[in-house]
Amino acid sequence: MKRLLLTIILVSTALTVFAQHRPDSLAEYHRSSLYSVLITHPNLEYGNSIASAFLNMPMPDKFNDHNLNIRAFESSAKRVKTKAKSKQKDKINLEDIERFITNNSIAKSMWAKWFNRDPRTGVCNLELIGERGLYDASQLDISIADLTIMGREQLADRGESLIGNTFLLVNDITFADTGKRTGIAAAILSIAGDIFSVATGRDISPATDLVAIGVDMIDGFNVNVTSYLYRLAWDESRLQDFYASYYVSARHDEAERTRRREAFDAVSGADTTLFRLEYVGRTTTMASIVSSKYFSNKSKDEQMFVACTRAVDKAIVQLQREYEEFKVNVPIYRVNPDGTVDVQIGLKEGVNNRSTYEVLMPTIDQNGKMSYRKVGSISPIEGKIWDNRFGALDEARARLDDPNAKTDSDAEGGNAFIDATTFRVNGVANVNNFIGCVVREARVHRAN
């Protein structure tokens, strides 16, 4: 009887949350969590500028921020080819990443962040899981206080779509010269960077205005990025082990707290029995900044910031296309009177005239577990694709004053002056049924 009552309470809580949140909040339930890291090359051209740009990048808006304190580590290669497909570069990077993961106990730290673990006391809570799962964490915390079967089952359901979709993305970004005079500017900036480092004792400089020391010498440039994707290993058995041995509740007595805290702290990064990251795959891409009136008025660091942010965004798109588990769901933003729908995705997410997206209806079963059911498909309308790449709106405004300015190929077909991409609906009579739904790319057709 007690278990039946607990089931009713938990299901009722889940259904209430489902009803109270706006449609655009539903997608957050299955939003993946991302920890993004950079492999630095301080001895390569613009290495410090790239590092500075990366550390100031915003988190991609389709992911929850799961960053840890360590955001970068230096490559072990003293001389490495910057060519994106270099086999030597891949070998060195993969070895460096494994050392980084092991030496810093990254997988264990990523688990600890999910449970808001206090490193001093070891005490954990479910506030972050509740926030990202859109349900009452305090109610779930009560149900697992004594490690009840129902409590573990409820968290296992949530963990499948939360903890199980946690990723580590390691990016290797390098500069590629496309301007005849860029080398001169690079030399000047390198000297300036050395002076800054000596003066401050810091290896990576913050974003600074470098216009006065040579930005006018730059005709344009590319950055190459090779991105390596890892997924946090998760299953119900791991969850049970974590709760049985390491989860410290405020309800535990002092002796039990100490035992569990010390047991967790004793697990080394080399012990991957419970805390482990699994390699998913890699991709390479490039982002360009072309010479223009708009960019000639920007500092070198500002230009590098745009290029690096766009490169990482492109890498994420390619990884999502190649690896199903990394795909994200995005909510329907607007249902229009003419029978079309708007979604806040665009060139940044790789939308092009040949893209197709599934429309998925979120549903909650009697156990409070959410799943998705396909209810239709949509395709973008040519001329109504949003250019939401980083900095695209400012760039488009500048082109109004300079219509002959060059544009990079990534901007073709996009409109920065709209706030979403408009899609035609395929084979569905009542588009209002899509209210509260999410979309996910179904079939990939390259633009070229």
C-alpha cells in the first residue's frame, strides 16, 4: 500500500510538471549536457589568441552547461602539422586526451557535478537533476533517502535521458593563413603576446584590442578544428553502485558520511569500473573570416573569437549528423496562420534547402517516463532560413552599407534579419497538433 501511494505521488508530480511548463520547456527534458575543452598550442601561430577566444565562447544554446574548472590542456607535441587530417596529429591528440581524462579523474568529476557533490563533505543532492529534468527534485530526494526500490527506479528513468546524455567535447583549433600579409601581423601579435605574458605571468592572454598593432594587415584567415567526442558511461547498474557506495545524504550519520566520502575520493582516474568516458568519434571542419569593412574594424581577437565559435558550432553539427546519440531535439517555436511552422534553428545547426526534420510529440507514461512519438515531418522553405551563426547579424548589418563586400560560403541562403527558420509541413492537415512538439534532423543532405 505504501509503495502504491508513493507511485501515485511520483506520477502525479511528473504529470503536473508536464502540464505547467510551456511547450518550449519540454525539449529541455532531453537536452544533452556538454563539457567542452581545448587542446592548446601556445607555440603555434595565434595559439594564445585561439585559447583566449575559446575560453570566452558561450555554451552552445542547445546544450546544458556541464563544464568543469579545467577548460584546456596543452598538446604534448612540440612540432605538429596543423593539417586537419594529419594521422600524426590524431595519434598525439588521442593519447593526450586519454592522459587528460585519467590524470584529472574527469569522468568521476562529471558524475560528481550531476549530484552537486560537495568536495569537502561529500554531501550530494538532486537539485541539478531536478532542474534539468523539470520535476520536483525534493520529492525524488525523499523517495531515494533510504535507497528504496521505487526511488532508484524513478532516478533510473530520469538518468536515461539526463546523465546518459552527457558528453565531453575536446577541440583542437589551429590557425590557417589565407591572407598574403597575415604572417607579418602574426609576428607582431606574437611579440605583443610574449610581452604580455612576461608582464603578467599568464600563458593565455584575455581578449584585448589589437587593432593598433596590425589588424589592418590581415586579408582574411581560416581556423581548422578537429573535435573528439566522448560520452559519459551510464546505466542503471552504475547508478545503483554509486548510491550504494558513494552517495552521501544529509541523512547519513557522521561515520557513514566519512566512509562514503573517503571511498569516492580514493577512486583514481585510472579506475574506469564505474566512472568512465566512452569514445564516440571525431570530425574536422573549418571556419573562415573574409576581409570586409565590418571585420577590418574589429580587433584580431574579436575576429578570432567569431571564427573559433563558428568552427566549434560546425563541428557539433557534423558530429550530430554522424553520431545519432549526439542529436538534439529543438521545440517548435511558432505555428503560423498559413500552415507553416517556425523553429529557432538555422545555418548554425546546418539547415539547408534539402534538410528534413522529424516532428516528435513528447509523451509521459504511467511511470512518469518521457518518450517521443513521431507525428510528422517538416522541410525548410528556401529564402526563409535563419542565419544564426555567431556574429551574423552584425555582419549582415555592415553589408547593408557595403553591398559589394565578400561573404563566406557558409552564409549563402541565410537571412540574419529573422529570428527563426520557416518550415513547410509535410502531409499533416492540422498543424496546430504540432504545438508542444520538438523537431530532430531526420535525413541529411549536404548543401553542396
